[in-house]
Amino acid sequence: MRIRDRWPAREHSVSIEENAGALAYVCWQVALDGTKQLHTRKFDYRDDAQRVAVISEYLVFLIHICDRISATRLQACDRERFVIKLTQLCAGHLHRNAEEVLGPGNYTESFIDTFNVRSKDFSQCKYEKDGPGYSLLRTFGAQIQQLMGNDQTNRWVMDQITEIDARNAVDQVQKSIRNILGSSAAVGSQSETT
């Protein structure tokens, strides 16, 4: 998947909120791709509501990954602003698209509720220097498995997510957050920080 994830050279630094906006779009694209990949690999979605729920779980997982990465790259106050804005913008992407597919509803509130529950679960899992520990990948995979069921067609979803798809999503988001945060400084200050 090709994603644009660098800021062009500019005279002024990019704000935390602008970085969150760029990364929210990346997370949205990665979540869509992950959801489509399951279908491509012959896993079945019961309906559009189930597909949107899987996208939502992907977004929550990816926000958590971004939070863990930002903990090592941003000051605590900037990290908090960044993650809050990232979550709000991802919720907005989900809400707009869910309304198009499923009709009117309060998708933002549902997303935030899911985010809060999963954050507690994910925070108990190991995150190492090079990325999420196996328990975090497995916890995410278990959520997707629960959504998609254990019938003959979908019984291997958890393995697919844990072993392949989640790792691919994490790789893309890790690369993108490095590129976005790394290219957000003003042109004159980039040489001072590198």
C-alpha cells in the first residue's frame, strides 16, 4: 500500500494537531486496507455493520500503537494533545463513512466507548522497542475473531490478524509516524535537530 506520509519542506513547523490529522488519515487508510485484506483472503463479512466494526477495531488498535510510539518521541503534554486529536479525527473518519454505509447513527460515541475499553486491555500488553509484543497482537486478533465469529470460513481470522495483518498494519503506521513527525519541523530547524 502506498501512503503519502511526509510533509513538504516549509518555513514553519507543523503543529501537533496537523500531525495528528495526517496520521489519522494514514490510520484510516491502513484500517480500510486491513479490512479489505480479510475479504481478499476469503474471510466473510456478514454485513456492512460487521465490516464497519472491524474498521473501528483496527482504528482503535492503530491509535494505541501511535500512542505507544509517541511516548518515546513527544513530551508528555504534546503526546496527550496528539493522541486526543488523533482519536477525535479517527472517530470523525469512522462516523462519516459509517453514516454513508449504515445510515444515521451515533458512531462517534460508540467508537470512543470501544477505544476506552480496548485501551485498558491493550495497556496491559507488552510493547517493545521494535513494536508490539505478541500479547498485544493476539488481543487485537481476538477482538476481530469475536466480531467475525468462529464458523468454518472465519475460524482462522485470529491467526491471520495476529501473524500477518496486524504486523503489516503496525509496520506501515510505525513508518508513517516516523516520517510525519520527522518531516514536520521547519526547514531551518531540521538541520539543527538531525
